[in-house]
Amino acid sequence: VFPGGVNSNVRLTAPRRFFRRAAGSHLWDEDGNDYIDYLLGQGPAFLGHAHPVVNRAVATASDLGMVTGAQCVEEVEAGDALLQALRWPEQVRFAVSGSEAVQATLRLARAATGRPKILRFERHYHGWLDNIAVERATGSQHRAAGVTPGQVAGAYEDVFVIPWNDVDACRELFEEEGSNIAGVITEPIMFNNGAVLPKDGFLQFLREITVAHGSVLIFDEVISGFRVALGGAAELFGVTPDLATYGKAMAGGWPVAAFAGRRDLMELCADGVLHAGTFNGSRMAAAAVASTLHVLTRDPPYERVQDYGEALMKGLRSVADAHSLGLRLQGVPAAFHASVTTGSSSQETGGTPVSAPSLYPRLARILADEGVWVAARGIWYVSTAHTARDLEESLDRVDKAVATFARELP
Ligand SMILES: Cc1ncc(COP(=O)(O)O)c(C=O)c1O
């Protein structure tokens, strides 16, 4: 029925499974096999799957009628809850996907500054659309190149791409082009590629250089938002952007995204800058956001998630060591990246993983066979629903998977 058998190309590399049910930290496939889930739908199921509070709120909302082409009180409650949770932004708009929310922020940055250029970083991900799904052109310092056939070449002419965490490259580009740069967009933690942390002071540096040149700083918090702290990476690192995007962990699995920020920028949406969407701020989306944020603020889970993630990372290291497998883990406990290295012992580093990239997807496949559901690209997401029992069971299953994997290694 579907090209490649999937509805998102990100799933092409995943082991093929049909899941019949998902609840809490577990998934069950059509054959009745149980999995402990560390993919969480690519992040959204931060509260675990089918959280009863969120499900009830969404069901009640849909009973009242889904979309009206006007406002509903639930929408305002969700917006208020989001602004209160994040603290720094003054206004917010809802969208359906993170890709769209990113587009809105790029447009706002250009509209506010009257400048054409956007600076983004290598190996980050900001959605699949033509003007931002780019990499650095081979041999170029900062020119963008497309990533897919069919991409409109002109769409990314105004995008610069430089390595992340590279203060010198950034400073040099701003010296040459600063007066043309409308905005800088960054994942505050490079979750989409190795869960690499910003170098000490790098986000602050971006804050300062954008202020100095009158450019807009955009944090793409689609993964980090509501996951690494209630106030996202902005809170974790104490750096306030001008605009930010959210999605995933914000709504217990419901498809909704948002962009938020300074009032003078956001207000442009009501003053000529086009942002629209039939399903934006639907009653269900609003209910999902408000109920998720209610759960997250009433009983903040961040310490628990951190403890679980740390214990999981520690356990994975011991299992790897016991089988003499080089396993590199890096990131933060709430979302970390695993890769198989050619060395013999596990370690955590601050840099980009140097790994044997073809090996990890094989391990991910064996993990799935043993009942541990993880992404082939290496990211592990922890939810608030994971329990001490899950931890123990996960490490038993990982142990079996690693034993098989180690046996099959050349
Ligand atoms: C940092 C980041 N930005 C934007 C997106 C795009 O969001 P969506 O898949 O909801 O369009 C993603 C998706 O994974 C993401 O990780």
C-alpha cells in the first residue's frame, strides 16, 4: 500500500514491526511479543503511551467537536500552560508538525529583520522541507546543498551551513555576512546526530553574536522541549533565545507543535506575516497539550527520568564491558545516543561519536528481537513511565542481545 511500506522515511531503516498496542513503557506487536520501548514514537511518548489523563482529556475534547474554524477555550488554556511552563516566551502559536513550526520561525526572523539569510548547523535536523533540509556542500565553507532528489535548488540559496560548536567558523561568517543574517537556528543539543552537547559557552556565544548583529536566535526544541527540563534546553543551559519551536514531548503523543517567543516577533503573525493551518490549535491538540503540561507541572518527573536514564546508561556500559563490546554512550540521561565502536570499552565523550556506523543498526535489530525497541540511528529516549522493573528487564534483554551480537561479529 505504502512506498517502502512506511509513511515516514525515517522508518525505512527500522526493523519491520506492526504494533497492536502501546501502553506506558511497553509495546505489543501483532504476534503478541512484548517490547520495552526506548523509541517512544521518536520522542512524543515522554509520559509513556496512552497516558490516562491525556487520553481522557483528548476524548472529552473530541466529544465536543473537533475543529470549528474559530477559537476554543481549551486552546487558550493550552497556550497559557505552555507559556507558564517555559517562562521566557511571551506568546505562542500552535501548528501540527515540528517541520511547520520551524518554517514559521524562519519566516518571522526574515520578516522582522528584512534580511534574507538563515544560518543553520551541519548534522542538525529541522524538518524535511526544501529550504532547510540541507547539508554543507562538499568542499564549501558554508554553502548549502540539497539532500533529496526533487528539492527546489533556489529554496536553500539563502541558507548557510557550518559545523556546530565551531565558534571560529561562526564568528568568521558573521564578520562577512552578519548584516544579511536574519536568524540562526540550532538544536540546543544535537539530538538528531549523536546527542552531542553544546560545548561550554557555545549557546551563550550564539546568544551574544546574534544580539551584536541584530539577528534572531531560534532554538529548535522539538526534541529537547519539555524533555530535558520543563523549560527545555533554554532552562537547562540558562540561555534565552528569541524564538523556539516545540513538539513531541509537549502533548503525550498527540500530533501538535508550537512556536513561541518574544512578543514583538510573534505579533508579526497578526501583522502581515502569514502563518495558517486548518488543524492548528484543534480542541484535541489543545487538550493534549494542557493535560500533558498539567501532569508535568503537578509532579515534575525530571529527577526520576534523570535517575532512570543514568542507571540505564550505567547498566548498558556494564553489559557492554562484560561482553567486551565497545559501546559509546553520550547525551543526557533523558535522551542519549548509543553507537558501537571499534574500541573495546564503553565510554562517554563530549564529541561526535566515531563509530562503526554499520554495526549499530544490526544491534538495534537484535535488540528488537529480544524485546527492546530502539531506533536504528542510535537514540534512546527515556519516559516517565519506565519503572525499576523495566530497568532490570531491559538490562537482561540487552545482555542476551549483546551476547548474540558479539557472537556474530566478524
Ligand atoms: C529538532 C527537530 N526539529 C524539527 C523536527 C520536525 O518535526 P516533525 O517531524 O514533527 O515535522 C524534528 C523531528 O524529528 C526534530 O527532531
